[in-house]
Amino acid sequence: MKKIATTTLLALAVSAGAMAVASTANAGNTKSFTSTMQVPATPVSINVTLGEDLAHRADNLSDDIRDRFKSRSRRNGFANNGFFGQRDLDRLTKRLETKMAYRLEKRGFVISEDAPTVLNLVITDARPNRPTFNQISKATSLSFRSFGIGGAKFEGSLTSADGEQGDVSYGWYETDIRLAQGSGTWTDADRAIDKFARKVAKSFR
């Protein structure tokens, strides 16, 4: 009985440590929305990709030293911002593509896969509120009870046959850890995606 109690306390301590690290990782890291994109005069196709660093972190830790060593375990991707898993990152790109198409169509723009004007969007960073399946498989000390603040950051450009028609950037991260306790794995990143799509659509006036 004593052994079980000790193991439980250790697990809770590890989860609390991960939560504390994650809660401070992105505080104050919100980036204002900026856009120089012109209003597209033709149908638009939407191309969403992952930034090089984020794509690398699907199966690795970040190469940025500032993202590393927030946990004593090198396998703790939740604290060290890596090992997200390709499936989770693919889900984020699909969500941005879907939300962006919805917002643009709502404003009267035609979305077509073979359109001459392309809205290229890049997710350059994303942080989950809870460990992903891949992160948990890498570090057995993690559980779905671990939580922290999350969010995402984006860049993009509009191109046509005449060349580049401007660019866009935005980032949003939650700053209040109290709001993260009831979150799902990517709640804040999803919220950042929704905000970004809405702001891009509104910029095409």
C-alpha cells in the first residue's frame, strides 16, 4: 500500500511539473495581425503547410535551445515542445484549410483547387494544451491530466500570375493557465487558427 501511495505521489508531481513548465512557455508571445495582401480579384486556392521547424518537431525535439530542457527528461516532448506526432500536425493543417475556406466563402470569394491566385499559409508554431498520443508514448511520466497553455503562429502570402500580392503574419497564445484546465489537446491552437482565418478574411475588404 505504501509503495502504491508513493508511486501515485510521484506521478502527480511529474504532471504538476510539466504543467508548471508549459504554463510559462508562451506567456506574452502573442503577435499582432499584420497584412499587406491585396484583395484577390479571381478565385482563390488555399495551400497550407507546416513550417520547417514545426515539421521537424513531429518526431523530434525543437532545435531551438529555448524550447529545450524544460524537463529533466529528454523524452518529455510536452515540456520540451517536440514529438507532437505527424497525425496531430496534419490535423492542424486541415483545420486551417477548412476554416480559411469557410471564412473566405462567407465573404463571397470563390475557392477552387486550380485557381490562378494562391493563398499560401504556413503554420510556423503550435503548442498543445495537453500531451499528444505521440508525446505520451515517448514519456511514460506524462498523462492526459497534464495541461498547460497553448496556441499557434502563422505566416502567409498571396500570389498570382503577376507575382506576390502581399503577405500576412499572426500569432496567438493563451496566457491564463486557469483557462487551460478544461481544455482538450489542441484547444488553444484551434482557437488561434479560428482567429487567424477570421482576421485574414476580414482584411480582404
